[in-house]
Amino acid sequence: MTPSGGQPFTGAGTLGSKVPARQRARAAVFGLFACYGAVISTWAVHLPALKQATGISTAMTGTVLLILGLGALVGMQVVGVLIDRFGSGIVAVVGIAAMSAALALPLAAHTLGQAAAGAFVFGVAAGSADIGINAAAVSVERSYRQPIMAAFHAVFSIGTVIGSVVGAAGFALHLGTVTTASLVGAACLIVAGCAFPPLRHRRKAAAPDSAQGSLPQQSKSATWQHRRRVLLLGVLAFLLLLSEGCAMDWSSLHAQQHLGVSASLGALAVGSFVTAMTVSRFTADRIAQSVGPVRLLGGGALLATVGIVTVILAPVLWVALAGWALFGLGLAGGVPQVFTSAGNLGGVGSSGRTLSRVVGVGYLAILGGPAVIGWLVQLVSWTGALLVPLCAMLVCALAAPAVAPGDTKAVSREDP
């Protein structure tokens, strides 16, 4: 008999022991991704309440967000080493647990100093959890021997919706910010505890053959190829997340200012993009299995290019909504393919540290990308600003071969 990926299992009783283990691990990682989304959206929903409780200005609120982002970058770089030493499963569970426990820290602040300190701690935990859950997802995907990464990211999107709904319910019931955050954090701690048993045995991967005992010249060549591949993957992550941030942060305002619609109608632009991206991520894995990651990323980038051109040229709202939907459909499968490629990168280096570098570069786009678009709108126009994601998608289409499956000699001890 063969598993989903078509490669035969050998050994008596192997199939019976492998399938339940990997299914439990997959369900556990789904739960962790949902928790990550719920915690992040809970933080975002209550940010205005934090601003009011501390009495800080909008500019200082931006400073708190910057401190959180810096903490996340620190966590991302540290956790790569921990993954390579202790394994992705343990780091993912501990990261989500720490993130859930730290959620209430900045939201309970009454001064700028408390908010900044809490945001930094929360950021370190969030960055660590981000790398941990993606590394665990790569590990589970490897055991399935078929693409499943996009579905994890789709569940993250569902988690953000859950967190937003819980936040809205908290406001309706007049629950305090700390109370709601504590309830969400406690629920996610329970999920993390349940995820620990299926993931605790997912240890670090063995070093690839090509990284062991190679000749000096071969080692130099392998090191250069590895660094070049990591750089390309980092560029792809940066451009994809920059484009995603552009749609999330600016699509509604574009509809209001450029097309003259109301705030309520402008919100449909965000909804169109997010809905299309979420739906597409539930189908992207099947497409990747059929056509391969390179064609999925390249074709998706071209579809997203058509979408953003449609937005730029849209004379009325419904055309812009169609454009944002196309943009979301094309963009959805890109980041999962980049993260999978980084996590499975063979040759020189360790997968945890490689993934942390690629995700870290992409995170810079989340921090700085929306601000760049805002500055360009002020300096030129909406059309000029939206040329940035357009050009980003064209570069992604050209650089898509970077996500092609690489060295497959590595033997993973993470696959249960």
C-alpha cells in the first residue's frame, strides 16, 4: 500500500503506526495555527483600548507596535537555533503557550513604559511561535510527502476571524480588555497542552549527506548555493508579505479615497481580498501537488498581477472588488510554498535557522511595507503606490524557480 504521496511504506505494521501518528500531528499543528491567529487578532482588536487606557498618542501607539515587531524579530532569530537543537514540535507548543500567556501583559498596561515592555515580551513570544509552528508544519508536511502547508495558513486566517468574533462578543458583554485577553489566552493554553503529546517526538532532522564530510571546494560551492537560495527565498517572502500587507492595510482606504465610496462599502475591499485568499489556501495544496510549487507560485503571481492592474484601472467599486479578489486568489499560495522550500532546504545549514532567516526577512515587509505605501500615496498617487505590489508580483513570477524542490538526501527524524 502507499501513503498519500505515492511512496511505499515497508515493514510489518508500519502503515498502521504511521498514519494515526501523522494525522494526530497534523491536527495538533492545525490547532496551533488557529491559536496563533486568534491571539494576534485579539491583540489587534483591543489595541484602541490599550491606547485609551494608557493615554498615549497615535504616534506613540505606532512606537509600541514597532517595539512589538522588534521583539518578534529577536524571537525569530533565537528560536531557529532552538528548533535545530530541541525539535520543531516542542518549540511550536512552547511558543504558542508563551504567546498565549503574554497576550494580557501589554493589554493590562496603564503607562507607556508598561505597554512597551509588555509589547516586547509579547513580540518575542509571537516571533518564536511563528517560526515554531511553521517549522512544525514543514515537518508534518514532510511526513505526508505531499503539499499541505497552505491549509495550515488557511486555518490561521480562520483563527483571526475567531479572535475578532470573540473580541466583538467581549465588547458586547462589557467584558474588560484583560478579561477577554485572559480567556483567549487560557483557551489557547489548553489547545497547546493538547498539542504537546502528538508533537513532542518530532525531533530535529538529521544532517544531509551533502553537508557531511565534503571536500573543501565542494563545501564552498555548497555554501554559496545555499546562501544564494536562502537570499532568493527571503526576497520572495519579503515581496509576497509586502503585497499582502498592502491589500490588508490599504484596500479599504483606496476604495474610499480613489473611488469615493463610504467607509462601510470600502470595508468590502478588505473582505473581498481576505475571503478569496482564505478560500484559495484551502485549494492551493491540491494545485501544488498537481502542477508543482514553481508553477503555483509563478502562475499565482501572474494572476495577482492581473488583479492589481484591475484595481488600478477600476472605475467603480465592483471592478475594484473583483481585482482584490483576483489578487487574493493569486497571492494565497505563495508564502506557504516559500516557507516549505526554506524548511526543506538541503545542503549546508540547519532547517530551523534557515526558516527563521527567511521568515524574518519577510517580517520586515510586514513592519515597513504599509508605511512605504502610505508615504508613496502622499508623494505621488494611489496609482503610483499600487505599482509597488504590481512590480513585486512580476519579480515573484520571475523568481518562482527558487521554490523548486532541492536536495532530497536529508533524512528526517521528525517524521513519525
